[in-house]
Amino acid sequence: MTIDLSSSFKAYDVRGIVGSTITADSVRATGAAYVDVLGLAGTTVAVGGDMRPSSPEFIDAFAQGAMARGADVIKIGTISTDELYFACGTLNCAGVTFTASHNPAAYNGIKMSMAGAVPVSSDTGLFEIRDLAQQYLDSSDIPQAERQGTETSRDVLADYARYLRDLVDLSKIRPLKVVVDAGNGMAGLTTPAVLGDAELKALPLEIVPLYFELDGTFPNHPANPLEPANLVDLQVAVREQGADIGLAFDGDADRCFVVDERGEPVSPSAIAAIVAEREIARARAGGDEQPVVIHNLITSKAVPELVEANGGRAVRTRVGHSFIKAVMASEKAVFGGEHSAHYYFKDFYNADTGMLAAMHVLAALGEQQGTLSDLMDRYDPYVASGEINSEIEDKASAVDRVRAHYAEHGPAVTVEDMDGTTFTHPGEGWWFNLRPSNTEPFLRLNVEAPDSATMERVRDTVLGLVRQG
């Protein structure tokens, strides 16, 4: 079977269908190319994977390819994606994890990092790895390095849990009842270690587990909390249990979504705002006069407003973890947040970790006596549409129709082209972004306004213009 690796190598990672576009042979070739392109011969590479059935085989195959080209491999076993970042940061080594995040069970993939948890993307060698791996795969020959690499094993879970607990002290908060939906993903392993007593001393948290059994076939619901249908079980459990908060993680547990004590979802922008406030306060206490916080352009404007009000400096960037991490490093930012519930921390090697964000929210909730819904009110002052997809073949013409319509408003509406097109009406306080998908015939719309009536009016106007063709 001939495999074209361009079908599975994306801008930020590898995603493919097991047995079709990603196989043990293609993974072995990728392991060899990864070492060659990044110059890792003679260095250490950490290799782990999530709970998907194909991950163990792929871990072995990648290790074989990497060792053939002279890298020493540390197998770190079944891990969440942020455990990989932790390993690459603390061990100062390159590493990969096998995961397809929230994708269905038929998929698997690879997320790659360099030493220090620096991401490998299309800008930093991913496509060069793809091209060399294709050569190795087509020739069925991986040259053997003069010095073959070695293989060892290491469990990083306890160290990861201890590291996170050192960053956010939950030992003195008031008792909280927390429902956690792991979706049969990796949070079923990391939650007991970090928030429970599986590895460390118990915290004042009563954890009510939902779907903690590691099962990459996802028998209960897809491990994608971004879809409202996948939050229903958590919402019901929070209300039935009388819990203080609910947490939902995606399959590889690098993203965390929150519901309040009523079972109502808390927007990721509001989570970004509360974490930003805490990280700014900590940084200023440590002598940083104006801590920097990164946010992508679709995040609520409440985030930069709160950052500035708390003495920080907000920096806006494009959507996507490679961009966020690069700006985190260049700006020496203390925190970064995305509307998709990715949260990045300077103290976590500029990498994203849903667990650390969840701990900040638990700390903020547990340090006062009110409910989560009351606490979050001031962090979520605007009304958002959420991301709305329109299937449009000619996306550029659709955006042009919207441009022409709002040009009639004269200077009241400003237009900015960065990662799509953002229209802002400062006087009425609304903004929206139209962003074309690079891989699908979708035009993505996000609207935010001061109230529901304004948001709905703008949303419906834009959708009417976009879809009229």
C-alpha cells in the first residue's frame, strides 16, 4: 500500500486514519526523519502516546526509527499531551506523543516538540520531516546510523502532578465538590494524580468521576467538549450531585472546559480572564511591573480590558498554538489564552495545559465563599455567538459582500485583516471576525456584542450576506 504523507501532515501536527493514512511503517519512517531533520542523533527523545488502541504500536515503531538514526529514546508510556510538554521541558529533550486529540476513534496522530517544549510545526521543520519520511517510506529503507540509539523507560506522571501542585496551591481552599468528565481520555489518568490522591496527598476536593476508564474507542461520547452535545452528561451530573463546578477535558487532556454549579458552560474567554488576572498578580508581586498576556483575536475583548485594568499588557495574535507559543516566548508573556480553551503558561515552558488552568479556577473559587456563576459574572460581560460555520465554496466573494455592506457605515466600522477579517463598531461596542478554513469549504463567524439583541442583529445580518450566494 502506497501512503502519501501529505494527507496526514498538517500545519501543526500529524493526523490520519489508522491503517490507511498512518501506519506503523509510516510512523517508523517519521521517527527516522524526525531525528535527521532536527539533528537529534546522539541526543534524547521522549516518546509517549494516549489511550488509543494503536498508540503502543506506534510508540514502538517511532522509537525504532529514531534509534536507527542514532537517537536515545525514553519511552514515557501512556500520557496526556501536556505531560509530553512537561517531559520536554524538565528533561530538556525533544519528544513526541501519539494522539489525535478530540478526533474520532479511527484516527491517531503525532504532536512533536523540540527541547524545552518548543513546538515543531510547518514553520520549524514539520514538512521537511514529512518529505524525508516519504523518501524512507517509498524506498522501504531507513539507513542505520553508525551509533545505534538506546531505549529506556520513565514514568513522568508523579513528577508532573507535583510540578503543577507547586504552581497552584490548592491545599488551603475550602472544600469543593468537582465533577470531572474525562470522556474516556487521558484526564482519567491525570485527574486522580493531580487533583486526587493517586500520587500525592489528598486535597480538599471531592472528585466525582465521569468516564475515567481509558478507552480510545470513546464508548460514551466523543472526547470533544467544544461540541455542546458532549457536555450534557457533565451538566446533568453537576446538577444532580449539587457540585460546585464541572470540568471536561478533551481526549489528550490539553484542553479544559468548565461548567458552573447550575450546569451552565463558562466561556473559555472568561476562564482566560480569571487566569490572566491571577497570573498578572503573581508576576507583579514578583517584580514584573507590566506582565504580558497573549490572547488570540477571537477571544472576548473582556480579556485585554481586564489585563490592562490589572496593570498588564495585552498582546493579540493569530489563532493557533504555534503562533501563541512563539509570541509567548518573544514577549516573555506570563500567560496566553485562546477561545478554543487552550491555555499557555510561562511557568509551563510556554506550553498549553488544561489541568493547570483548571487548578487556577478551582483556587479562585475555593478562596472565596460565593458560587462559580457569581464569581464569573465580572469576567464575562459580553454576549458571544460562538463559532458558526457556513459552507461556502467562494469564501472570498462572501467576505467581499460583507465588506461592501459595512462600507456604507463609513468610518464608524473599522476593518482589519489578520487571520481572516475583523469588523469593529466602537460606537456600538460590537465586533465580528470572518475566518476562512484552510482545509474545508467553511467560512467561520464569531460575533461579540454588549447585549443579546445587538449580537443577534449583527449575527443575522452577516449570515444573510455570507449565505446569499
